[in-house]
Amino acid sequence: MSLGGSADTHAAPFTLIGYRYSVYTWIVRGALHLTSTPYKFDDFDPFTQNVDTHPHPFGRVPVLRHGAVTLYETAAICSYLDAIRNGSSLMPGDALARARVMQVISIIDTYGYWPMIRQVFAQRVFHPFVGEESIESTVAEGLQAATPVLAALEEIATERVILASSKLTLADCHLAPMVDYFSRAREGSRALSTYPALSYWWERVSALDFLRDTDPLPNYSV
């Protein structure tokens, strides 16, 4: 596995290895769309397939291959794509704005993913989609744990340094699929609606092509 590059890397093809329904795979597909990057997609389900043959050392998704380069961790992949394809146009030049982008990504990864995706979305939306029963107590726990996450994001959106301007950043790219999946649960949608600045951001970004053209579950919600 290589984390380095070469002079010929820019001309090399891209391959994204990921589980089609993974929110993190969706984030990278959105970044590929925003950077107009053509790529091959290899569907890999880490829950059912042999992770010993998988290029991620921890058996997770997604993984990006670009010539001799193999990258994992979603934020690193998106930053790499933006830098080599767009010249970092998805990262603002202002110091505070750049810090806020990284803050949003860290908040959603560290505190938001588990309650919003693994508890609320997975139980309320994805389990019925694959014919499984929801566990109501897990949905309730997820909603409770998501409350401070939404409140923190609301504070950042209210500031209007990012998540409110007409220019997309890597924060939008990272956050939008998470909020999309979360809001497909009726309880998630109701929770989101109580945060006006975040709801305004979501109303604007939810119809954009980078999200809709890469949607792994188009028009499915409960």
C-alpha cells in the first residue's frame, strides 16, 4: 500500500472502493462529482465480504486508488481530490473559515455519525429497506444523542462563516449526506426543523447535483 505519489499520478485513473449505501462512500462520491473526477466504482460490503482482501487496514470503506496512491479515511480522500483536481477550491482561504470546515467535519465524524446514522437512520430507514425490524429504543437513544450535535452545527451555521454562503466547501460535502440520511427518518426530519440556520442551509444544499446525482437511495424515506 502506498501513501505517496509520483510525477505521473495526475494522469492516473481513479477507483473508489466502497459500500454503495455507506454514508462515507456517498461523501466521497459527492467530492468526486464536485471535482468533476471520472472514476470506477468497486462495490465492497465490509459487513459480508472478506476484509482480509480489502486494501483498508481496518476493513472499512471507502478507499480511493489513484495510480500508485492508495488513500483511506474520508476527510483525507476529499481533501486530496480537492487539492489535485480543483486546486483546493473547496477549502476557503480565510483562517477562521478553514478552521470551521475542519470543525464541522470533526463534529460529524466524532459525535454525529453514530447517533444520526447508525442509530436513527439505520434503525428507522435502512433496516426496513432490507426487510429487518427497527429497534425503537435505539432510535430514541440516537435522537437524544444527536441533539447536542445539531445544536453545535446550528451555532456554526448561524455564524454564517460557512454552511450559509453560496460557495460550497468540504464541510458541505461531508455534512450533507449525513443530514440527508438522518432526515429521511421522520423523527430526524422533525429534529432538524427546530434549528433554523441549519434548516436554511439544508434547504439550499439538499437539491444540489453533487448530492442528488450520487444518492444511493433515491426517493426512499420513512
